[in-house]
Amino acid sequence: MVHPESTHAVSRILTAALVVLATLATTVSISGFFLFPDKTDLWARYLEGAAWLAGTPLYQPVPSVNMFPPSVTMLVFAPMARGPFWLAQAICVALNVVALAASVRAIARELALPERQLVVMSAVLLSLHGMYQSWMLGQFTGILLFLVTRSWIAYRG
């Protein structure tokens, strides 16, 4: 027979291991984002923003496929290109962290999740390969998650 105390202890250990994995994955991917800036999507968009500011063709500086319309480049990436790239990187990470945290909190509140489930949900989210790629490439996945979360909450309304 399994004792509830031993099951609870194993659960705590597994949760701690998942949190460590999430922390490592997030740290490595964000570090890669800062260490290899010219390999990121944000770098390509930053160059397009700089091209917009210089009055040159938008999609020439980087041989990449840009799915954004010129209005997004004007409104989002051109202002970022006014400063150094490291600042654009910091803004990208900060916006994603705040949006991701707000999304997770909103989901937990909406579903009335206890604190432990909130920790597990956050750790699983941060451990996924998609999140790793998102951080590494400098994408705005956290912001998109926030918009989808707000829409989902409004739908549940």
C-alpha cells in the first residue's frame, strides 16, 4: 500500500525537478537570444525598422520572409530601431515576461487553480520546446498568449 505522505513527497520532488528544468531551459534560451543576436527573428525585424527609418525598402536588409505588413514594422519595429539592439532585446524579453506572467495568472484565476497547479502549469509551459524557440528567436509569443488568454476569458464571460 502506498502512503499518502510518500506520494506527496514524490509529487513535491517531481514539481521541483520540473521547475529546475523550466528555469534551465528559459535561462539557456534567453542567453542564446542575447549571445547570438544576428540569428534571431527580432534582428531581422529590427533591421527592417531601421530601413523604414532610413527611407529604404523594408525587406531588403535581411534575406528573410516577413509575414508582417508594413504597418507593423512602422508601429512596432521602427521605434525599437531608434535605439541600440540590446535595448530592443531587453524590451522584447520584458514585454514577453510580463505578458506571460499576466496570462498564467489570469488562467489560474479563471480556473481557480491552487498555487501548486499554477507552479506546475508555469513550469510545463516554460519547459516546452516551443517556448524555448520563442525565447531564443526573440518572438512575441508571450504577448500573443496574453491576447488569446484575454479573448478566452471574454468568451467564457
